[in-house]
Amino acid sequence: MMDVLLKKIKHIVSDGDWDGVVATALLIRFARKHGIEPIIEYPHPAELKERSFENVVAVEITPTKTKVVNSVIIDHHEKIEGFGNIWFFDENARSVAELVARIVKETLSRDLMEAVSNIDQGLWDANELTKTLFLAFQVDPGRFPRLEITYRLANGDEKWVIEWADKKSHEAKGILLRAEKLAKEAEELIPNSDIVYFIYTLRKDDGARRLALLKLERLHKIAISLGVENNRFVTGTIATYNKDIDLREIFEKLRKEGYSAGGRRNVGGFQARNEISVEKVIKDLREVFRRWLEK
């Protein structure tokens, strides 16, 4: 499998959050030891349904999100066989960065790796470094300097990254206030179900969305965020803190309804394959969750 990884590693396509960025930096270090300087790409989630990837190393970019064929996929959420792909998969890994570190035997400082895993597990306030990194990203996810941070980490300049995050995190006050407002706007999907959802504006509210969702997860059985752009649904996230709930059942039902959907037991995402209104998505979610509650 490592031979195949080396053949595909010339082009790395990754999710662009802290987890994906750190994992990609580790992959670059590994590739350089074999004389390869990879091309790095961080596609925006809203663009994925229009994209396709072949002969790449895909970090948390899977067939539930977009077309990925004849590639190496590294993930810890949900494994979808087929399409000529080879998987490095471990659903027990706390983060994809942790998984990549094991695969390629590369790592960064223990504190940074732990902070990234905390963020991926939703424990954003576990310690000061975790909170700093998390808030720095949430200030403006769209302008998060992914490539700059990737190469700084790959080149061993972790100090610069931490200093940047510390400075950026101090701009998060507005995001925290907006997150509170989004959480207060949440509505119950089905009466007496303790399943709530809220609607946010894509790109504008990306940072506040994650904070609002994390707050609602802790208060309710299941929380859902629905991202819209120009009054059209683009992407959604479903999450729970309840260890007795397995959301993979929901993602499977959504796929049967024609959505691209996938994730792990406690969190995952979904997108419509075609243009669709948010009202139609809410209607479909109600039907899916009613069937799930009645099982």
C-alpha cells in the first residue's frame, strides 16, 4: 500500500481545516524524503459536487462528497468501497492528522497534534492551545491561510503558526456573538424530538456556524446546520454528543433520498446533487428522521 501511496502523492487533495492541513504537511514531509514535491489543493466544500479527482491522495475527500477514482483515500469517518480507490482508514483515529502520522511515521509537537485531535472531536475548549487554534480558524474559514500554514509546518516552522494563531484568535469576539445568535434561532425539526436545526449563510457565517453547532450538540439530542447561498441549499452538517446514537444510519438514508452524505457515528455532512431549496431539504430531513425515530 505504501508503494501506491508514493505513486499517487504527487497530487494531494485535502479538506482545508486544521486537521486536513496538518495531515497534508506530514504527507509533504514524507513525500520529500522520496524526492517528490506534491501539488497541494484545498477545494471549497461548495465546489466539490462539480469536481472530480483521479490518481490523487485524498485526505478526507471521499466518494460521499465528490467523484474520487483510482486514488488513495485517507480518512477516519466512513469508508465507501469501489471506484478503484485504496483506503487508509481507521474510524478510531481521533483525527486524520493522527492517522497520517501513524502511516508515514512523521509528526509535529505533541501539543499541536493533541490540539488538532481535540478540535476534530469537538473539544474546542479543552486547553488554551486547542482554543487558540480553533478560534483562529473560525474568525474567517474562507481566508484561513491553508497553504502558508501547510508549508510552514512542513518546513518545521511551527513557532510561526502558533504565533499567527494566537494573534488571529483575538479577532474572534464577533464570531462568538454571531454564533450565539445562530444558536438562539435554532428550531425543532420534529415536535418533541430534541432534534434542532438552524440556517446560516455560507461563507459569511462559516466560522460562527461551527461554534453554534457545537453549542447545540451539547444541549440537544441532535443538531443540524443548513448552509444556504442565494436562497439555495448548499451543504449541511449533522452532529450529536450522544454516544448511543449512530448517525451513519441517517447518512445512509439521505443517500437513498439522492443526497451525497457521509460521516462517522457522531458527525458528518450532506449535500444535494442538484439545485434545491432549503425548504425541500427540511422536508426531506423531517421524513428521514421520522422513519429513524419510528424504527
